[in-house]
Amino acid sequence: MAVVVAAPILEGLWLDIRVLVVAEIGILVLGLVVASLRTLGGRCSSRYARSPPATSTWSAACRC
């Protein structure tokens, strides 16, 4: 009786583990892409890396 009840639970647990691993790999790849894009050089590359100061002409100085 216990084996009959435990089988679907273990199947669901195995599915959860597989989904977790796939999601972690996807998040790792996405994070690496975003980090790589943020480190690229360019005239306006630092625009998204930090927020602008409260009193500046940020948008006028860096129009891409």
C-alpha cells in the first residue's frame, strides 16, 4: 500500500528536480548574457549600470 502511494509522489519530486535544474541553467545563461552586455564598452554602456545623479543632464549627455 505504501509503495503504491509513494510512487506518484516520487515521480512528482523527480519532475520538480528536473524543472529546477533546467530553470537554473536558463537563469545562469541569462545572467551571463546580461553581465556580459553590461561590461561592453561604448559611449552609453554605463547608462544602465548605475542610476543617474539627482541633479544632472544625464539624458542630454548620453543620447544613443
